[in-house]
Amino acid sequence: MDTVEKIVEDFASDIAMSPFSSGTRLRDMIRAIRACKTAAEERAVVRRECAAIRTAISENEPELRHRNMAKLMFIHMLGYPTHFAQMECLKLIAAAGYPEKRVGYLGLMLLLDERQEVLMLVTNSLKQDLNHPNQFIVGLALCALGNICSAEMARDLSPEVERLMRSREVNTKKKAALCSIRIVRKVPDLAENFMALAASLLKEKHHGVLISAIQLCTELCKASKDALEYLRKNCIEGLVRILRDVSNSSYAPEYDVSGIADPFLHIRVLKLMRILGQGDADCSEYMNDILAQVATKTESNKNAGNAILYECVQTIMGIEATSGLRVLAINILGRFLSNRDNNIRYVALNMLMRAIAVDVLAVQRHRTTILECVKDADASIRKRALELVFLLVNDTNVKPLTKELIDYLSIADPDFKGDLTEKLCSIVEKFSQEKLWYLDQMIKVLSLAGNHVKDDVCHALIVVLSNGSELQGYSVRSLYKALQAYGKQGSLVRVAVWCIGEYGEMLVNNVGMLDGEEPVMVTESGAVDAVEIALNRHSADATTGAMCLVALLKLSSRFPSTSERVKQIVARNKENVVLELQQRSIEFSSIIQRHQSIRSSLLERMPVLDEASYLVKRATATQATISADKLAPTVAPGGLKLPNGVAKPTSAPLADLLDLSSDGAPASTTTSTTTPNGFLQDLLGIGGVSTGTTGVPSIASTDILMDLLSIGSSPSQNGTPGQAESKPVHAVPEAIDLLGSLSSTTSVSETKPTHLVSQDMDLLDGLSSSTSVSGLEKTVHPSITAFQSATLKITFDFKRQPGNPRETTIHATFTNLTSSTYTDFIFQAAVPKFIQLKLDPASGNTVPANGNGSVTQGLNVTNNQQGQKPLAMRIRMSYKVNGEDRLEQGQVSNFPSGL
């Protein structure tokens, strides 16, 4: 703003003559405005000046037009309307003298834009000034045209600009080239008129003309493919010559910046080279030598030199450069990481993230330096370096990188711990090949940053623990020791008390000792002490408190000697302000006191959780967050990879599977989506109430104990199966009598489950495949070839339950038609909203060659509009052939009628 004010004041000084002394000068107006103490006073001064200017305009006083225009430009910069004086600009432009034209053109560029209709009136004046013998007046017209010309003006005045680009005057050629950039942007069809002219300007010696010409060439490449091909053929040699000359030039004071010869020309040439060399091997090969010269000879101890090096690296990574040149570019970025300037390090990290896709091995050489950036004091550098480290992790370096990150986790800033913990958990889950290493690393993360670990990560760890029977003893001992040392970490406490409750006898008896593991001396009372301390410390957290109560209840069964003490601890929460803990306390006390005969059956260990089903559930929840209005694709369990070595889903995008036509029918109201934050709620049976198709709330949430112990749902409160009354929960009376209807001789299997139990509150949801109904024959439909290409054939076999015509079981068979074996085979499918789809685990992920065997997979499909709309499905298959990724997809529309 100050610079523009100074220019306007200079204009006013130039035109200030004694005949104009009767009017207020620009300086006096500025001084009066700055002296105003309130906005109202400023508005009054501006109104007074505008009124005086209007009077002068109406009286047609040409001798005051200069000064009035200078005032109007200042008033416009303050934000006040000045449209009433637009015609004054045109009058000044039409004047004969240079001073008048200079103020007129400045006012034109400042007060008007290309959308103003008044601008059409200035076209003739611009054309006359472009043909003026005075080069300075020509320069004024070119500046104005380059700033505000519209498409119509560009078409009308383009011939004059082309002619001026051939002028002998250096300044005229430079301004004409810059003006032509605006013309090409407004009318891309005119690009062909400037191609030869732009190429000829690259032979100039003046750096200003060269920079303008290179800018014009860059704009031409963006505007027209024909121009791009033309410049590739005619400009590469000239650009290489320019870059070589400016790199080897001697000291020139007019172009020197910190000892670097014209870094602006360097950077412009490199940018244009990147555009011309992208996707063109011949042009890229011609540039390789000069790019290597610039990369090796440019000094890196000056900011201007670093700017040239960075642009050179971008050009090398953007063209079809040789591998040696790319390694040189990545090494330059590695040197940038050691620079003390935060900006240089940040742009280097950004560039390295893009370079990973080009040459990951070269980036891996700088892994140590990148790890140091994770510990940087600057938060933005830390975050960017962490993202880069995450991209660098592979099966060979996962262990050392994880160790470095976990060591830093203990001293990391609290604000950074959340991001670091999330990345660590992702790395451990993605690349772990051994269950033992996975458990050790997750326990370390929980110990150091348990308050930052998300619930879905804890649930995944519990699923792995449930499946690793040989490591359950080691896990419970490790978690017990971590709990003693880091008892304030919430996620660690939840996982630890769950393990102590499930495998407490392994902790006390040192069952399942590993080689080299030191035994832990823990008594039965000590195990109860650990859970009691956790309950007291985290009493405000309903989830942790509920898990502690469940663990205590199970310990009372595993350690009968502690039963009385557990009863006292549980009873303390009967008056807890948290309703969930109060209800559990009352129910658990009832179990301990009144139901000794069935307690051991109720409190058995939880069954082994199906890892594949859990991952399907988790992946579906993740996909559902992408878009609530789109279809949610189902990921095949056979294509999953768990931390313990089973396969896991690839990161290939599923967006192209979601282009089935959207159906207006609403999805079934019984379908529930599990969110990551609800996994521990699901584990405990806490959470929202499921709504059935009739809109009646389920009473399963009121019967938390029955759901928790997986023995079915309680009878409905009115005694009639299949109906549920919406009644408030009576915490004390009904909870105490929850198991009152069970006699001491009643077995658990006699409890009759009802269909009102919410599926999303059952931890074992999805453990078993589709359950067959005994005594009913299945309707069989003819097989179809769902997909066939030159490489792969897929056939579908159908079976349908007569009692449920909407549900169909599909048996998919995948056959390899080539002579190469397919590995890492993954099948994915998506269906419209009115169809529900569940994929069973595949029989394998390797498809033998030449049809010598096949892979099979089951699909359960429910058509909620059966009889109205047919089945529709999009499928995608990804696999590897000799290590190379392949992808095939298609749409299945030939389903048998009636499905």
C-alpha cells in the first residue's frame, strides 16, 4: 500500500503546477485523512473530496483532471466507490501528453477491470497508442492491455502485440511478450500465432526479454498441445544454451544475487524444461547433461543457490531422467535435510515424499537423517518427517525403524504423541510377521502413550491375544508388569485387566513360560489388587470401570479364595453415580451370592475371536466413513493380512467399485455399522440401542449381563416372545432379580434366546459362517460365468433357502487361464444399497496356472427388494504375476431370475 501511495504522490508532484494551487493537493488530502481519529471523520473528508471532484468533472476542468485522478486512486485504495469518475480515465488516456496518459492508464488498471462495459470504449485509444512512435507510450498501452484486457480486446489487438514482439526496442519486446501471456490465457485459440515468435525471442541476449519469452512459452504449453510439441522440437536446444550460458557466465552486477548469476532466469528455464521433458524421453535425454552440471556446480551455501538446486531437483524428478541423475537429485534433498533453515528442510521432506514413488532405494539411504527430523523442534517438520518415515517402512527395516520411533515416543512432546502413536500402531499392525514381536511392540506403545491409543487398536490386540494360545501366558505377565509401572495409561489398563480377567491363572501359575523369560511372582490376591487399583484410579471412566468389574467377577471364579474380597469390591459400586457401573455391580453381586452353581459356566473364558471376521468388520467401518451416500464395498477376508501373518487388505482405492447406480430404496434398518470408537463398547455390551425393522427399541441393552456372558437374551418383560416394551431401566429391583428366575439346577442351555438381541452388541458377531437350517432343502439355480477374460474365469453357483427367499448363498470359483501362477489374489465386490453382502474367507490367495486348481469363496447376498429388482454387482480382482501388480474388474448382470 505504501509503495502505491508513493507512486501516486510522485504523479501528483509531477503534475503539480501553480495554476492548480487553488485546489486541494493530494498530499493535503492524505494528511487530512490520516489525521482523522474516527471512521466517521474519515468518511466526511472523503465525501467532501468526492463532492469537489464531481464538481470539477461536471464543470469539465481539464487542468485539474490529473490531480483529481490521483486523489480518486487513493480513495479507491481506501475502499470507497469511485465508479463516477471512470470516464475521466478515458479522457486522460485520449490526451496527447505522456504525463496525462501515465495517470490515465494507471487509473484504468486500478479503477476498472475486464468486466466493466466502459472498458470497450478504450480499445481504440489502446490501438492508437500501440502504434505510437514514442516507445514509452507504447509501453503504457502494453501494460494496461496485459493487466485488464478481455477476450474481445485480445482478439482485436492481438495483431499489434505480435508486431511489437518483433520490435527493436528491448523494453517493448519484453512488455509485448508479457502482454501476449494475458492474450493466450483469454483466447487459447490465438496460441498458434505466438509459437514462432516465442521461440525466436529465446535467441535474445537481454535477460528481461528471455524471462518474458520463457514465461510465454510456459503459458503456450499449458494452452495448446500443438504448441507443446512445437516448442519441444524448436526450443530445447535454445533452453539448454541459455542455462549453460547463465551458469558459466562471469560476474555481472546487474544480474548478480548473492554471488549467483540471475537465479530468476535459472528457475524459469528449469520450470519450462520440466514441462517440455515430462513424458518425452528424447527431450529428457538432451537435458540430462546440463541438469547434472547445474546440480553439481551450484553453490548450496546461499539461499539463491538452494532455490536453483530445489528447482533442478523438481525438474529431474519430473522428466524421464536417468537413474544416476535421480540419485543425484535425491542426494541434494538429503543435504537439504541437514540445513539449519526450517523452510529448506520442510520443502526437502515434501519432495522426498514424492520421490519415493520414483526411487525408493535412493530415499532409503537418507533414512537416518529423516529419523532425526522426526525429533526436530519444529512441529511441521516433525509431522512431515513422520509421514515420510511411514512411507519408508518395509519388511526389512520395520524393526530398527520401530525401535527408533518407540525410543523417541518416551520423550516426545504431548502434542506430537498422538500422531506418532497412530503411525506406530499402523506400522506394527501392517508389517509385523511374528505375533511375539507384535505383542512386545504394542505393549511398549501402550505403556508409553496408552492415553493416545485408539479403541480399535486395543480391540485388534485383544483379538490377536485371543487367537495366540501359546502366547497368552507371556502376554498376561507382560501386561501385568506394564500395569504396575504405567498404571495411568488408559488403553493399557483396559487391555491389561481384560487379560488378567481371562488368563489370571496363567499369571499366578506362570503357565506358558517362553525361553529366557523370567517368572513373575504374583499371588491370587496380587492379581485382584492390580485390578482393584485400576478400578479405583479410573473410576470416572465408565468403559475402564466396567472392564475392571468384569475382570474381578471372572477372578472370583478362577480364584475361589478371593471370592469374598471380590464381592466386597464389587459391592462398593452399588451406589456409583455412573449408572452402567451401578447396574453391573448389582448384577455381579447377585451372581456371586445367589448363583454359585452356574457361576463357573457363566464365567468361562471368552471363545476365540475370529480374526478375519473382525478385520472385515473393521474395514467395512473404515470404508463407511468415506461417503455415507455411496455404496460400501466389502473386502474379502482372504485378502487380509494380520499382524500374526495372515494376509491383510491392500491400499488400492475402491472408488471405482462404487459406481453402481444408486437406488432410491433405503437400506435395511437392521444393518448396523461399527465405528472404531465403539469396539470396546461392543466388547462390554455397552452402547446404543439397536432398532429393529418395526422401530421398536431392543431390550437387549437392558439385559447387559446376559449379553455379556453370551448366553442369549432375556425373555421379554411381558412374557411374550417377539415383542418388546419400551420401559425405563429400574436399576436396583429388576437388576437384583435379573437371574431370579433361574433355579440352582437350571442349566445355561435352557435359556431361550429371542430375536431381539442386537447383533452389534454381540462380540462374537460374524464368528460362524451362514448357519444352515436343518430339515429344509435348498433351492439350486443354474451356474453362470460371472466374469471371463483372456486371463481369468469366475463362475457362480447358487443355493437359496426356501424359508428365506431373499437370501442367496453364492459359491464363487476363480480359475487361472494363463501359464503363470497368480499370487496375493484378492476378490472385492460392491452392491447397491438395497442389497446386503457378506464375503466369507477365500480358500487361498494363490491361483494355480493353466486351470490346474482353483480358489473358491463364499458370498451371502440378501436382496431386500427381491422380486422387484434383480441382483447387481460390481467385482474387482487384484493379484500379482511374477511380482507385478495386475487388476481386473467388471459388472455381473446375468444373475438368474428370481434372485
